[in-house]
Amino acid sequence: MEPLFPAKWWEREGDAVRCLLCPRTCLIRDGKLGFCLVRKNVGGRLFSTNYGIVSVSTIDNIEKKPIFHFLPGSKLYSVGSFGCNLRCLYCQNYPLVEGGFEAAPCRCLQPVDLVSEAISRGADGIAWTFNEPIVWSEYVIETSRLARSEGLYCMLNTNGYVMDRPLGELLEVVDAIKVDIKGFSNRFYNEVCGGLLEPVLETCKAASDKGIHIEIAYPVVKGMNDSPVEIGRFCEWVRLNLGPDTPVHFIMVHSFHRLASHAEIRFEDLEKIRLYAVQTGLNYVYVGGTTKTLAQNTCCPGCGELLISRTGDADAERVYFKDQQVSRFCPTRSDVRVMLRGRSCPNCGRAISIRTKSDLKG
């Protein structure tokens, strides 16, 4: 029997319910699920079917998310459930998106139990990741509120596809957010992800305006979202709307899932994109999805001094679900060394955009 928890953010519409969690605003008939596969109409009321359902959990560094400018080297209890409100053709965790709790062993944890696990495993914070945490919002909000009261920080690893009201509640209980901007055109979002670009941009601006630490990932699909025009427009938008000190990660999208036969971008071309982004005025630009590059280190934008070194580890602990490796293309940064003087470059004294424990909300 599937678990049912009363959902928030919906309204009745005739003999159906209208979900108001994300921009899809699914009209859901009695007994049916929304697009995310985890919100269900039961007798004219909307319920979450994944509340407390944990499919994957592990300890890893915050750098794996990737988050590079928030408590570098800190440990996260990374947890995921099921469901997503997009359908990216290259999704590396598609069993968690298109499957369900009935398809594989999983655990049901009340918020207090998950927080206790995080503390007992020595975590500094909790990361909502693996599947899309937006479709787990009721649980994410309640558990994050409790976690922060126990001295843990909380971060979202999200596609940013959410409506204003639930986003506002989520931003009240998280300290950091990494948003995937998966391309910079509605054409790409529609054809490759099954969504729209503008709601994601609004999420980024809302988080930034509220003072939440935000980092942006741009997954690069060869020949589909990597044109100089599209990359240039993306970089300009970040610089003007989020600020030049916003960390940006260009992620290598691997040939996988429904793009298994699609050629991957060459590392050399990904590095060219990174250098171009720096030339547009972005101060902290990284390359991800590979351990080949030194472009995961943080250097001073003023003098070039090495400030934070991050060593990738291809042999780190692997996490599996239904015999498939989860987040297989996200390298672990096993050795993180911080050489800042407070929040400044020790060589030239330039202030560096970094969040420390003193920035955490009570």
C-alpha cells in the first residue's frame, strides 16, 4: 500500500484537483498521478505519495553537488526519494524519476529519524538531491526546519522548476541552493527537458534576492546548448541578474539514457566554454562531470593565487539503486584544501565570495 500524506499547494477544479507546486499545474483526476508521479488525487484531495520515502542516502562532500563557495570541505548527508517534474533525455538518475517506491527496497523515515541519522553519521548538513526535491517539498520543508534547529545546514540540488508560493517556503528553510540551468532557450527546455526556461530563471533570482547562497550548473550537451550565442546569453544573464561573483559550473553531459548514442562534448571544448565565460566577466567558473581538469580549483580573480584546491577521486564510494549507480557522473572531491585568509586572498587581499559557518541562519 502506498503512503499518503496531505499535499500543499493545490485547489479543486470540477471533479479534479489542480496541483500548484510547479509550473506544470497538472490537472489530476481522481485516482491519477501528476506528471511527477508522486502527487495523487484520492477522493478529490491531493496527496504526496513519497513523504518520508528515502530511496538513496549517503555521506559525501558538499563539492560533489557541486557547491564550491559554501563551507568548503564540509560533509553532507545526501538523501533522495522518487519523482521529478522534468524529463531530461540525459538524466543520470532516471530510475529515481521514472520508477517508484514499489519498484525497489526503500525506507520510510520521519523527519526526526532522518535528522538523527545525519547527526549520528557526522554530517554538517543535509542535501536534498538525487531526484528532484521540489516534488518532495512537504517533507523537505519539515525536515529542514528540524535539521537547522539541531545545528545542521540544508541545501537544495534542484532544477528550479517551482511556483512562487512553495519556493518561498523552501527558501525559508535552506541555506544554499544549486540550480541547474539546463540550457538558455525554451526550444532546448521543451525538446530535451520537457519544460520552460523562464520559471527556472525566476527561481534563481528569488533565491539570490533573499540572500540564499546560490551556485549555477549548466549541463553542456554537445551541439544542442553549447553555441557561442547561447552560452554568451547565459553568462550575461548570470552576471546581470545574480552577480559576477556567482559560481558557475559547466558540466559535461555524458552519453546516457535517451542520449546514449549522442556524442559527448570534448573536454577541450568544455574548457574553451569556461574561458569564454571568464572573459564575459564571471569571476568563478568551473568545469564538472570529469576528474581530468584543474578547473575545479578556486583562484583569486584579481591576482590568480590558488585559494581552494580540490582533488577529484574517481574511486570514491559508489551509491546504487536497483543495481544502477546513482549520480555516476558527479566526481567526489576527496581532498579539499582552503588557503584563504579569512575571506580574503592571502596574496593581494581581495575579498573572495565565500560563505562560512558564521553566515548560517539560526
